Amino acid sequence: MNSKNFVMHDNFEHGHYEVLSTFFALLLVVAFISRLRVPHQSKQPAWLRDPLPFVYNTLQFVLNNKRFMDRATEALKASNLVKFHLGTRLVYLVRGSQNVQAIWGRSTDIDHNEVMLNIYLPLWHKFSKEDLERFASDKSGSEKVPLPSTANAPPVPRYWYGYEHVHREYLGKAPYLNAMIKQYQDRLSYTLDTLTSQEWTTISIRSFCRQHVSKCNMYALLGPRALELMPGLPDHLWNFDEHVLLVALRTPRWIFSHAYKAHDRYLADFQRYLDATWESFDWADSAATESSWEPCFGSRASREVVKWFKDNNFDSPGTCAGALATLFWGQNCNVVPVLTWALMEVVRDHSLTKDLRKEILTAYDTDPDTKSRRLSISKLKSLPLLSSVYTELLRLKVSFNLMRDVRKPFVLDGHTVPPGAMLQVPTLVAHYDEDTWGVQGHTASEFWGYRHIKYTGEEKVDASATNTKSKGKFSLSGRGGTHICPGRFYAKQQIMLTIASFVSKFDMEFVRWTNFDGSDSDRAPKNETAACGTGGMPPDRDMEIRIKRRPKDQENAKPNSPPKKDEPISKDGGKKQDDDKKQGNGSLDWLREADHYNPPKQAPKNTGDWMKDDGKLV
């Protein structure tokens, strides 16, 4: 699962530094001696400057990943490979499309097994030592066809392939995915219908996403009983998410007990849920066991994941509950931050709201029997502006380092990476590259919802391409291989569906920026620097808005009141709204080339959409 990476940055208290300083003092002595033993190798990639060898870069990588990545970005401008030590581990930072495609290909020389064996399985899945040894004994790989090197080896159960397969199959295949997203859509529609009426209601976007969106996901992924058995799950989820790094780093429990207690509370919810659902589910009922969605476990994915662990005798205390907890966390920890940003960006730009609404209203179907209107998922995925907004959100609001362990000598960019090294591909480097993404009037670092629309004439639009300069520097695309996130399809449809539902159902007005305690904020939000490198980067401020239900037949309503004096407006200062008024309410005029923007003649081949299809990643 491509959820958050774990060896990253968090808000460390004073005690963290005391523990880490002692640890790294010892690490410095051992690592420096080991470095002296490494023979000199010519024509190797440059080293990232490390004022205190083995310690400075490691501490900055963990404690201030944003600053570390700023330095790494500068270094990677001169070379596609840059080396540094993370503790005693040799790490290569990688950029360049060919290099990334090689890493994300199906090479048997690299894998992500160490992360699984050291973090995922023992910490999140609560594997016992014996269970870890059984899992590690499988050398056949995670592909359907075993690795050739194991052809003459004694047969062992194929745990790696089984683990990957059960997640890919039931999170990604159409029958199971469609059933999940239908339940999510139904629950979301119900939630929005009860959120407000024809009167103005003030809500917090952060609270809406962390509470209501998480509960809709509970319903779709885990079934309606989850809402009854785990009423406090959203709070426990986000409390655990805030402390996940401390647990992943295996910090002393007696010092950081609050982090481990947050994890324990989160797991206890799922253990209670699993105890109740496993006993009440009728495993002899073929209609229930073959159902894509049923009210006990909810999605087939949650049911089959638990069953796979039990069938393979991975049933230590907490293991199956941990598997479900990890699955649910992975489906929320990136989606919710991205959605929070999405609603903020839409509300603050009236021109974007208007254009999105006009487009989204074309994606409704009418049931011939009930005459009710319902958003079509297939139509939503083909909408150019909504697709552009989605891609722009992933570009700016998702930051992670793809990590792979090198098992055999591996050639990248003309250099041989030795076994035992780690490869890391930082998305931040490619996503904020000004030469690739900057266009007239819109720098690469700012959100611009129209950035990824390709103009193919006066009115035709190719929604699969992007409005970037043809520099070929957007490196994070290519074959994802076996380890591509299996939940990406569900996540993409969740994000698009929630944006579309919110925009089409409500008129929205900005009220104020707030701090998380509800007090006024003196600025708009930025990416939470503590989340840099961990996946979805939530805003570090909240936004209060007023919403009011739109009449069902009001398809082209304008905002009910003009922006207040201190209300965020479109980046173009309102020029686009004025242009829209002059052009009238014809077809989607925003798709035409505007006076203030000259799109490039040709877009790069890669879309940068890491959840678009089975073969492309960001």
C-alpha cells in the first residue's frame, strides 16, 4: 500500500532531541569507522553536503524533511543521482524519467522488502518473530510468476505474491471497486443532505473532511456496523496519524507513551470491530462470501484481507486487526489532506467554482424509473477541468519518497548502485520544477486549477494531457510494477466525487481563515511542513465557510454575494470573471485560449497522474 512513508519529519519535542542526540553520537563513531573502510570508487555521483558526517543529513531528513529536500533539489539540478547517508545506510536520491522507469519497472534486483519486514509487518500488522521469519523465507517475489532463482528451491508458500494479490484484486478490480464507490457515494449524498438546508450554515472544511469524509469511507470500506462498533474511530485515526513517525522510529515507549497509546487505541477499535464481524458473518453462505459488498464487513477487500491472513496462519494477537487498521489508514491519510486542500482552493476562487460547477452538471444521469439525478463516475473521470484540478492537487499536495532496496548491482544513469543501498525518488523535486510547470502568470509553486488542460484547437480538449512545457523533466511516471498503490482507483474516485458533489449541491462563501483551535489566523494555509515526504500534506490552517443548498433546478446560479473585502479571490484578480460575462453563457468558454495565457503547443507524454491507470504513477 502506498500510504505515508515512515522515516520522515514530525514535530519533535525537547525529549526527542535528547534521545536522538545520544543515539546519533554513537552512530557517528560506528558509521565513520565503517566509512573509512569503503574503498574509493571513481566516477560516482556527488555526495550531498554533510557537515557532521552520518549525523547532520540524517537528523535533518527526519526532523526537517522540507529543508532537507530543498537542499536535495538544488543538488539534483546538477546531477540525476545524489548520495547521502541515512544513519549508516547509503541512499541514492534519483531523478530523471528513464531512471524512475527503471526503478518502477519489474527488475528483480530491487524491491521494498526491508520496509515491509522492518516496519509494515512487525509494527502495523503486529507480526510475531516467527511470522516474520516465515514471511521472509519466501524468496519467490511478488509477481504471479516466481523468480527464476527459486525454480530449484524447496517449495514454500508464496506470501509476497499472496499479500500483493489480495490487495490488488479486491481494491482495484471493477466489480469490487464499483461496489465500494457506490456505497461511498450513497453515504456521502446522505451526509451532504443532512449537513444543511436552504439556510446558510457555517462549517469547518478541516472538520468536515476529517470527520464526515472518514465516516463515509468507514461505511464503504468496513460496512455500516463499523459506525456502530467504532464511533470514535475518526478521532483515533487522526490522533494516530499525528504520532505515526514516533512509532515507526521505534522510539522508547516509556518516553513517548502518548504515541504508542494513540496506536493502541486505534488498534483496539479494529479488534472490537473484527471480533464482532468475524463471528456474525455467515461463512457458509456463498451469496455472502461472493458478494462484492455486504453489510457485515462492507467491502469484499476488508473481508478478503482478513481471510488471507487467517488462511495463512498469520493470526498473532492484533495481526488481523492491524491489517484492517493499516488498510483504512492508507485509504484516508492521503485522500483527506488532498480533499481538504481541494475544497479550500475551490472556495477561494469564484471563477474556478463557476467553471467547475458548469462542467460537473453535465455529469449527472437521471434514473428512468425514479427520475432521481445521480453523478456518473465514468463521466466525472472524463471532465477536463475536474481532471486538471485533481492532477494539480496531487502535484502540489502529495510529497513522498519512493523507496526501493537494492539487492544486486543496479545500473542507473551510467553508475552502478551497490547491493545494500537504498534508492529514493522524491516527488517534491519533479512536482515543483519551474521549467516544467511554470507558465505565464502562474509559477510552479502555486495552485492553478487550469494548468493541466491541453488545448487541441479552439474547443476540443484532451483531458489526458497536461499544459506543461515540453522539457521532459517530469520524471515520476512510468510502469508502477507490482508495488503500485492498489487503492489508487478508489482514492481518485473518492476525491473527484466529493469535489463534484460539494460544488454541485452547495453555494459557498468564504468566512475566515482559522488556527486549529478556532482562533483567527492572520494568513492563508501552507503545506504542513511536518508532513513533507510522508504523502498527503494537509494545510496548516483551517477555513470556515458558509454553505447553502442549491435548488435542484438551479444549474447556472451565480454566487449569492460578492467576495468580502478580505476574502480570497481568483489569482487573476477577477479578470477571468469579467471575460466570462462578456462572452455570455454559451458552451464551456473557459476551454478557449485566454488573452492572459498562451498554452504551449505540445505537452509531454506523461500526465503525472499517479492514480489514473494501472501503468502510471506520479
